Amino acid sequence: MKNIVLIGGGNQAHYVIDIIEKQNKYNIVGIIDSIQDIGSYRFGYIVIGRQENISELIEKYNLYGGVISIGDNWSRYFVREQITKLVPDFKFVNAIHPSVIIGNNVEIGCGVVAMAGCIFNPKSKIGDFTFFATGAQVEHDCVISAFASISAGSLTGGYVFLGKYSAITLGVTVFDRLSIGENSVIGAGSLVIRDIPDNVLAYGNPCKIIRERKIGEKFLK
């Protein structure tokens, strides 16, 4: 099996490890993390270095590539930027749980994480570095843009557009043919019945705009 590294040693790494082990396609040699002590262990795997050490780690461990195991959208983006500046051809692999249902003519980008029970229905487009928690459901003909995420138990209707860096959090339902703009967050349990613009936090039943969001603002701590 080809050697890979997980980039990010927070709680989301636990899920990604489970996915990679069940995929049985790659060998995890360790975790890269900017906070955890090098030599310490996270979820059974050793922390082998920092992002800035990626070039030497590739050589030392004969790395084929890696997965960014970070749930926050902007954090995932900034880590991708850091890695690709150091190693422009670094290969980001997908971590897609074997139980994920993928319909006909679904397009899936690189660096995608999809946990157990997710459903990508026909003709949907799943962008690069998107992140899907347990049981997230994307209906037909949707577009989930790069660095967006959908949390556990959430459902989009058909023909939904989710913009870059945006997040649909826990237990949200989005009616069909709606658009959620870039860098917007839909709060837990919301029912989205109209379009949501860029750069806002919105939640409720029905979903309403609560405040504006800054570019680069985290939605997960």
C-alpha cells in the first residue's frame, strides 16, 4: 500500500483514520500537526512533524500523498495553501468511507472527506477539499463547491448550490433549487426555504440571516 500522512491531529482525524483503515488502500505513516507535540500519539498514530517540514517528511517516509483531516473550512484552505506552496505537486487523496453511496455521473474532486452513510446522488458535483460528516445527504444535480462542508444528518434538495468555504451544520434541511453563497454558515437544525447570500451566518425555522461573516472566519474551533 502507498504511504500517506494525515494533516491535522484534531478530533476529525479520528474519523479520517477510521475511513482510511476501512478503505484499505493506503498506509498511514503518521500525523502532521501544528500544535501536538512531535513524537506524541493521536488516535494510535504518531505525530511525525509540522506542515513546514513536509518536503523532508515526503523523502523520509516515501509519502505518496495525504489527507487534510480538519473540519473547519478556512483552516483546511490555509493548510492546503501552505502545503502546495512548499510542494506544488503534493497529492491530496480522498477519504471516502466504503458505506458512502455514490450515484451515477457524480463528479468528485480531490482531498474530499466523506464519513459513513453519506449519499451523493446522481449528477452532483463534489468540489475539491469538501468535508461531509456522518449521514450527510446531497440530492441530485447539486454543486458543493471547494472547501465547503455538510455536517451530520443534513440534507439538501435537488439542484442546490453551496458556495466555497460555506458550511451546512448539524441537522439542516435545504429545499431544492436554492443557492447558499460563499463563506456562509447555516446553523444547526435550520430549515432553508430561500436563497442565502455570501458572507452571512443564518439559522432558524425558517432560516434567517443573523449577522455578517468575515472572510477567513472559522466556524469550528
